[in-house]
Amino acid sequence: MLKSQISHPQLLIPTHKSFINGDATNHSSSSAYSIFRRSASTKKSHATRARSTSNSGSIKAISIPFLTKATTVKCVITIQPTISSALAGVSVGGIVDGVSDLLGRSFLLELVSNNLDSKGNQKKVEAYARYDALDFDINVYTYKCDFDVPEDFGEIGAVLVENEYTKKMFFKTIVLNNGVTFTCESWSYLPSETPEALKSLREEDKESLRGNGEGERKSFERIYDYDTYNDLGDPDKSLDLARPVLGGEEHPYPRRCRTGRKMSSKDPLTESRTALPFYVPADEDFSEIKTVTFGARTLYSVVHGVVPSLDASVTDKDKGFPLFTSIDLLYNEGVNVPPPDNGILSALPRLVKGAADAANTVIKFETPETIDRDTFSWFRDEEFCRQMLAGLNPCGIQLVTEWPLMSKLDPEIYGPAESAITREIIEEEIKGFMTLEEALAQKKLFMLDYHDLLLPYVNKTRDLKGITLYGSRTLMFLTPAGTLRPLAIELTRPPSDTKPQWKHVYTPSWDATGAWLWKLAKAHVLAHDSTYHQLVSHWLRTHCVTEPYIIATNRRLSQMHPIRRLLLPHFRYTMQINSLARLLLVNAMGIIESTFTPGKYCMQLCSDAYDQLWRFDHEALPADLISRGMAVEDPTAPHGVKLTIEDYPFANDGLLIFDAIKQWATSYVNHYYPQANLVESDDELQSWWNEIRTVGHGDKKDEPWWPQLKTQDDLIGIVSTIIWVTSGHHSAVNFGQYDFGGYFPNRPTIARTKMPNEDPIDEEWQSFIRRPEDALLKCFPSQIQATKVMAILDVLSSHSPDEEYVGGNIEAAWEAEPAIKIAFEEFRGRLNELEAIIDSRNNDPNLKNRSGAGLVPYQLLKPYSETGVTGRGVPNSISI
């Protein structure tokens, strides 16, 4: 990688140590790394970055004659295009054309010796690279250069690269004499083991990456710094688009990467959104792009192509679907929309089916698999409950441990704290099974509880147009068959200046009116669960909390640090996709605010969830399950925990992946830290963990639950948690979004109307009685809201052709270290075994939460997938 704000030589270390006098050195931490240092030049330069790739293959060290006598060493460099190039073009050809002006220019490479000269200075030789060829099939550029190396040069420690071009470069490999290969972002030494000749480079590189909170970042720079989420609002465009800053005492939140744009003229606390696209460090803007269906580009295309076209095709933004058959037309016939001027829809073959006529394009949605298998699954109570264990948000359900149910909110503001769900209601529903006390004692009662989180937003959300809200509790009973049965839904409206508190309990009913009220109550709960899923389970707990880990890793861990190398594959593309989310999805009146409850307050709600609910020590899957009462510690159980609901597909499959991750992390960490004191004495590691806690998650820096970092077990727990969050957890809540939410009655994202029996006027009630189906359709999202969400969910559920799956391909540097290679092969072997285990579970008729008539098999945690929307696959990182 190269530093980017000025001309920055890049340092790369070979995958194997070079041979000296024909004998190989064999150091336990001698694998590849890359770092940068600042050059004396003041000329601005765009970043040059290299990454070790998962398909580099086995790289063997060979004897290099120039290490013992003067010689000419030939060098071959391969370079790939960037994400920014892909976003700027509409085809691979466009990407190639975009970098064609690089030909004829050059960049400077320097070999650095591991040994200092007699005066204590670094020994280096340099050469300029020249363009050689372009491989159109894999979109890779080749450059060559020759080094004249003196006989006393000694062992090669690194390569420095200085970009002379006006554009960013993505270095894939540098190969000397076709034998010794240098790959970027590869690990090598603990701080205490770094060769003397490289120590200064190591320190200079880390320092050059750290911003100081000043200056506006430029696209070519490679600077990592922290800032609050002060760029979601756009008061310069309209005061209605002003939003509070997230991050700080009033609205605690993780930090994002600082961009340093000028502040809004209307609000000095808000950053202006005029500088687009949003800055991300140059390191985050590179990709091994083979096709243009990469996730970031497709998301950009949908938001700038499909969504405006849908918007233009709907004149009445509040219009709902008049009939359920109208919803079916989205899949059977599609929507005619005016094509955008930029031709961007051509990149979306799954959504765009062709031209209806000269003036219209057809956007036709694929039928989600859940509806394709069972058209009426969304209507049934058993599926409503099953999806809490095997659906899109399987990490919201919790065990009921206390009775009566009580709110923690101030009763002076929100009304009486005790729930309206009484003993009598529950015992009427479970009559014949057991008493309430027995159900509690035997762990048979479960709950989806959005009461306290949502209730503070009810009154102000209801002031918005076309939206309503309640606080909600949903109770379920675990049947002898191992499935869940719904018992009651409580919806609550707090008191206001004009109305007292209102709350009502709905139960499955055997009369027509009660049955339809129950269906409407479920629609409200599903809107709450969809909002919680998107804002908390998905955005907050994966995308948002991970960004500080990435920033701290780049600022505090040298590129030759083994823990950086372990984590780097799990950070691929995340900051880039997060910047697109701030630009298009979670911003004021972006996709989330315009289509999800509670509208303009979505991100404040997300901040509340971070403040009240998020804990790092509960993010590892076993700890998460225990915190929700869904498991208890049990050393005799296969994963160290015993599940409260034995047939819990997310937990059962997730524990297999989490254990595999932890075993891999254990082998890796213990290899580099054979003694505990090495962890505590590693200054880079300690400063990394301290910065994550006190800066990146600084609003929670004083929490007592943060793990210590003193021993190998501490480090194993921390990195296992981060890897699980970025791989398994994200996959479980992301790649099923279209299958479960693509037919929006199954998971409406917003409820637009209140319950018919909440302070009804006679006309409203009679309208409900005459035609209750209309009441449900009016409650569902509007046509434009539904189709916007469907288009976005289609993209978010899709795997890129260049996806890197957990345990899939070994990093070149890991392959070069025998002990690490063995540990990774064992990791990959365990993950390969999961495919058959999960298939076997899905075919077991006794597991009724994942096997049955019309059910979609639970495959979200199957490790590998084909390209596209498949409902399975666990990528290494949050790349979409």
C-alpha cells in the first residue's frame, strides 16, 4: 500500500524470507507484510495499494544470486482497478478505458535490505517500472523493472513503492526473478521482533496513517481518523432534513471515519453533504473486480437508477395496493418505469427485464423463495413464530424470566409500568398444558419485546404523515413439538397532551372480528421487528460497530503485525459500503427513513439501542444467546452451552461456525503469542484495543464489561468476536433479506394506520367490519415504499462474483507459514463439513423449525454460495 496525500513509498516484505548463501531462514514470524513511510518529496500522489489475494497460490522461496554478488534482478508487477473506477463506468470496458491514460508513466520501486550499512543507515536500490501488458480476461495490468543490486546488499527486507501516476493503483503482487513474491497487507513481525533496518519504517508508517482531526480529506489520501455521525442530515438543502449528531453524551454512537468536509451553513454541528462521493481512505477503495456486478456498484445503480425510476412512475406517493392481486403483479408482470438518462439500469439484469415500449422500461421482481414454496405462509401464526428462530431476525427473541412484565420507563411520562398481559390471558391460552408458574419454571415462555425501545417515539412518530407506531410485546409458548405458538400481542400508546395511555392485548381468536384484529396486530409487530432488524441487528451490530475496529487496526497495528493480517480479510469493503449507506440509505429521507418505522427518527432509535443494549462482551454468539436466556453455560454440551429451544436453527448452525472461528483464532494467536506476557507487552496490540474502547466506542469507554487484554485467551475472545460479527452474524441477518422481505406482507417495514379499535370513530369501525382486507392493505407500506425496499433488499441479498467466503481460500502469507497453513486447512475442513451437517438438519423431519411442507430450508449459515441471491453463504466480511 502507498500513502496517498503525498508521494509515499510503499514497503512490501516477501512471502518467504530470501535465501542467504543458498540457505533458507526459517523464522516463525517471517511471512509477508506491507507498510508505508513518508518520503521527502512534496509532490502529491494518488495511492498505490497492494493486497495479498486469496487465489495467489502457493509461493515458494528460491535462492537469489544477487544476495552474494552484484547482479541485475528482474521484477514483474501486477495491478488491478479500483472500486471507484467501477462506480464511474458502466462496463468492464469502461473501467479499462478509465485507466488507459496510465500508460507511458511510471512508479518508483526500491528494494530495502534487512541489514543496515556500516554507518547504521538503510541499504536500498531503486528502479522505475515500465508498462508491459494488459490481460483483458482478468483485467490485470503488468509492469516490469530491473534492479542493479550490489554484492553486499544482503537479505531483502522489503520493497518501497512510490506512485507517480495521477490515479490510485492497486498492487496485487511484485515478483522478483519469478521466484520471490511480495504481497501487500501481509503480516510478519511482532514489534519486539522487527529487524533493526525496518523498525523506523514500521513506526513512520503507523504515524502517517493517523489523522489529527484537522483538514479535509481528499480521495487519494490514506488517512484514518474518527468523527461522529454528523453528516446524516442536510440542513443546507432543507431544514426539514436537519438531523442530530450521533456520537456524544446526548446520542451515544460508534465513530465513523472522519472526512473533514466543511460544515453546513445552516447548522455548525453538521457536515456539509456537497462533497460527493464521501471520502474513504484509499486502502478501502480497491477490489479484484472481474465483472461490474460488484455489490457496491450495484447498490449505487439501484439507488440512482431503479429508485428514481420507481418514484417517477408513481404519482400518488401515499397510494397503497388496492388488492393482494396487485402485489402479485410485481412478480408476474412488473412495473413500467421511465428509463433514467444515464443508462444505469443496464447493469441490473435481475431487476430490469427489458423495454415495454420506447418510453418505458420494465422492472420485474423475482418471486421470493418463501412465497414461491408457499403462497400463504406469511398469513399463518406458526410461520410468524418460526421466523423468529429461523428467519431474518433470529436474534431478537428472548426468554421470559419474570412476571408480571414491567416497563423500566418513567410511569409519570409513559403511564403505568405493568403490562396488560395478565396471568388470566396467558393461562387461558395455555390451558391444558400447564400453569403460568410451570411455564416460567420450565422455560416455556418467550417474548419479542419492543415496548421500552419504541414507546418514547410513539407520539412524535404519529405527528409524521402516513405513519403510526406503538410499543409492543409479543408472547409465545414453546410447544411439546419444539415449535412456538403465539399467545398474545400487546400494543401500547403512551399518554399525550390530549389523550390518556391506551393499551390493548390481542390474542389468536376464533371469531372473524378478533381474527382480523389479530392479523393487523401481527402486521404492526412485524413492522417493529423489521425496523429493529434493519437498524439494530443489521446496521448497528455489524456495519456500524465494525468501522471503529477497522480505523483502529489501520492506525495502531503495523502492516507487519500478525493480528492485523488475521483481521484484514474480515474488513474487506466494509468502510466503502458504510460510506454508501451514509450517502444513500441511513441519511435524512434516504431509503431507511422513507420506508421504515419510525421515519425521520430511525437513526435516533438506533442510537438508543446502542446506548441501552449493545455490549461487546455479548456480541460473540454464545454470549449473545446466554444474555437473551436462549442458552445457559454447560461445559458438557458440544459448544459449551445448552440451548433453551433445542431446535433453534440460527443458534445451532451459528455455534458450529463460531466454534470453527474460535479454533482457528486459537491456533493463530497461540502461534504468535506462545506466552501470555507477549500479549500484555505488545505495545501495538495494547494501543489498538485501548483506542477501540476509548475512542472508536468512546461513548462506552467507562463500561465495566469491556474484556481485558492480558492473555492469549483474552485476545482469542476479542478477535473471535470481531470475526463472528463480520462473517456469521452479518450473513445471518443480511443474505435472507429478499427471501423473507421481498414479499412485503411477510415483513412490512412500516405500519401506516392505527389499529381499528384504537379510539375508533363509527365510520372507521364500520369500514373495517365491511372489508377488513382493505384495513390490512392500508396498514401495509405504500406502493412506492414497498417497491423501493424490494429493490434494495434484492441487491443487499446478492453475492458478488468475487466474494471471499469464510475459510474458503488461504491468504498467500498464511500459506507461506507452515503452522498457520495447517491451522487454516483445519479451519477450512471444519467449514466444509458444515455443508453436509446443515443439509442433514434441514432434511430431519423431527426438526420442525427447519423442515416441513413449504418451508425454505435454513441455509443462511451454509459457508459457501454461488453468485447472486441464493439465501446462503458466509463471506469473510461485510461487503454489501
